[in-house]
Amino acid sequence: MGGREANVVLLDENGIRSDGRKVNETRKVTIKAGVLKNASGSAYIEFGGNKILAGVFGPRDVHPKHMSNPDTGILRVRYHMEPFSVGERKKPAPSRREIEISKVIKEALEPAVMLEKFPRTAVDVYLEILQADGGTRCAALDAASVALADAGIPMRDLVCACASGKAADTLILDVNNEEDQAGQADMPIGYMPNLGKITLLQLDGVLTADEYKKCIELGLEGCKQVYEIQKNALREKYFSSGDKD
Amino acid sequence: MANLSIIDKLKRSKILDLLQEGKRIDDRALDEPRPLVIDTGVIPHANGSARVRLGDTEIVSGIKVQPDRPFPDMGDKGIFMCTAEILPLAHPSAETGPPQPDVIELARVVDRGIRESGMIDLSQFVLEKDKSVIGLFADSVVTDHDGNLFDACSYAAVAAIITSKIPKWEMKDDIPVLIENQESDAPITTIPISVTMGRIGEFIIVDPNIDEWGCLDARITITTNSDGNIVALQKGGSDGFTLEQLVKCSELSITIGKKIREIVKQATEGGK
């Protein structure tokens, strides 16, 4: 955040990035659905060096009661980083950054979840960042979608997410921690492919109007790749042979 | 949309009916922001200040400049920090107590737009590398809430920063000492302008007022710099946008941002 140093080589002369990827390549993503015993639904994602656990409870009674809505269910999201998840110990209490990210992830998921089917209840999504390596909000959103589906909560679509950005004057897919720190722009995107709707979008950094459009399009390609991995994670749990449905 | 009261639902249908005829509830065009009035230098005790009215939304921003320790990883740069608060007198729904997520988001979106644009050349704020730097704090308070606090707070903070005077300190025995009567203009590199747009149904409206704000499907705040490049962006609200809508929003943010930047420039020239 803020400190954009240019002393790391983010893109070599062959167009290869600091971690060996091409410009339009995501990091390795693996998702496993149903990893917790007590939660209604859960998922574990490894997105490059990010390791994130998602747990969903509900629909269940709302506490405190005044938060309940007679017309619809409510969605509550907590994004939380463990003290040991980053280089320097992070204080365990939720920071302002975590509160904001919780809010944007909640708003990215709301269009997908059919909360109106469960009036007066709450669906709670807990996202625990065990290890952070750049792009945690996208990876957490990916895991949250799978955990919600695993909980059997009716959804219009899975929300898939991936960041795009700009480093060394080049648009890149799936910005890693190094590129976020030293690059020129980071744009996390959340997307519902079947509905063609972008439900999470933020940007830090400078882009021209033309780069802005291309950056979204590049990010959506990454989202679609993650979407397939999300569906496979659910297939593997519920159709254990892994066959296509 | 969750959490709508009956009144909000009736308002939404009224607002949507009007939009279908190309009209808005306060007679503005869809791409027309509310009138913007900026007064600078309103708080003499602050190093810079502005009172902004965007329609009936009113904000007061004050700048305080003081020596501080640098962030550990940024010893060669000064500190910049932006906060925002909705005062309890601003709206019947505003409460005292710890900030709610929407207020935290407000402060962070205003901060991000200014920070990412590189508006202030923080490298000029170093007194002694890694030891002592100048911090510039832009605190904005909402005194009257009539919707779209993002843009109103952002314009107020930006106008206050442009007109702020930076006192001079020198290091003596490892302590920064204030040199009286040697103030300089703030080192400004660009003027970031945010434009917030809402989507109701298929319609994109610029600068939603509080009635419209209550029934938006989704909103987006796009900040552009003086070169017309996009420097920060935040989507909010419980629904999404299509790619086409997002491209339209970026175009709106550039053209409207340009007009608003002229208003900010004019308002801040007198205060300098």
C-alpha cells in the first residue's frame, strides 16, 4: 500500500514475472469443499501462497435479534487475518482494512445468495486467512462461494474472483504480493459468469481509460478459470468419481 | 435489496417510474451532479480547511500538519492520513459510538482516492530520513447528510489539502523545532476527483441524493486524476454491474470529474 518501489524486476525481457508466470497466467489454485465438521458448509483454498479457510453457518436464528429482517435472510461476513499470516505479527483485533474487506465481500456475495427464501434468519460466513500472499480478498471470496454452496444454500451462481493489475507498464493477471507492493495497479474483481455480473470491483493505482477496460477483461478471464476449479471442488465432494454432471 | 422499509419500497417504485421517463426525483438529468459549493479557509486554526455543500449534503474538512515518526517501511516519505465521521447531528439515523462498517468504508475510499493519485508529494515531507517526517492529516466530518458522502467528503478533503499551508520545521538535537512564519504551499502534483454513480434497474445515475441512495441496486465510486486517468475505484451495494455498465461509468467519471475539477480549482485559487 502506497510504497511503490521500482527496484525489483517484476517482468524480465522474455515477459516472465518474478514468480515465473506469464502475464496472463494465474497462480496455482486448489480448492477443497467440506473440510470442517461443525460448519454447515466449508471450503479450503490455496491460491498461490494464500491459505484460507471458509466456514458457513446457517440459515440460523439471528443474534442480536433486532438485526433480523422479516422480509429476507441476512448475510454476515467476517474476513479475518491470523496474527501469524503475514511477515510482521498482525494484531488479532479486526483492523479497519479487515472491516472494509468484510463489507465488500459481503456485497459481492449478496447478489448470488437467495436470502429471500429464509426470512428472519442469518447466514454467517467466516473467512480465516491462515497465510496471506497478496490477493487474499479474491481468494477468500472464491472459498466463501464454495462454502455457501457446500452448505446447501440456494444460489443464483457461484461468485468467482481474481485480480488483474499493472506492473512494469504491462497488464497482468492475478497480482501477487510482490507485484501489489511494487506494481502500478491492483484491481480485484468478483464475477458471476452465468449472470454476467461483476459484484466486486476495487482499484488501487493508475490506469488509462483504455487500460481500465482491458484490465477488467483480463481479470474476468482469470475469474472464469477459478470458476471451473470451484465447480470441480464441489463435484469432487458430491460426485466422488469427479465425473462431469 | 434487503432491509428496505415500506417507504423506501414506495420511493423506489416512484424513482424507477420517473427514470423510465428519463427524469429524476429532484429534476436533475441522469448524468448531472448536484450543485457544488466550496468555501475554503473556514477554520483558521487548521492548516487548511474547506466547507463543501453538494446539494444538501454538507461537509467540513480540516487539515492538521505536524511532525511525526515515519512508517517503518517508508522512512523517506511523510505521512498522509484521511478520516471521516458522520456527526450525530447530521441525520436522525446517525449514532455516536464506534464507527460502523459503512463509515470505515467512507473514510478508506476517500483516503484511497487521494493517496493513490499521489496528490501530495510526500517525499518533500522528510525532516530526517527514517526518524522524523511531517504528517498531514485530513479529517472530514459530515454535518448534514443528504446522500453521496463519498464525493462530498472527497471534494472537501481535496479542497482543504490544496489550500493548506505547511509550517517549517528543522531538526535540532534530534527534535523537530518549528520555525515561525515560514509556511509554504502544500506540494500538490495532481487533483483527484471522485465521481460516485448508482445503478437503479438498468439506469446509471450520477451523484445519488439520499432518497436515491436508499434504493440503489449497486454503486461505484471512480476517482480520476488531472490527466484523466483512473486512480482508484470502489464498487458497493448488494448487486453488480455488467462490463458495459462499468465502461459507461468510467467515461462518466472522466467527463464529470473534469467539470468538477474546474470548480475545485476555482474555489481553491482564492484560498491560496
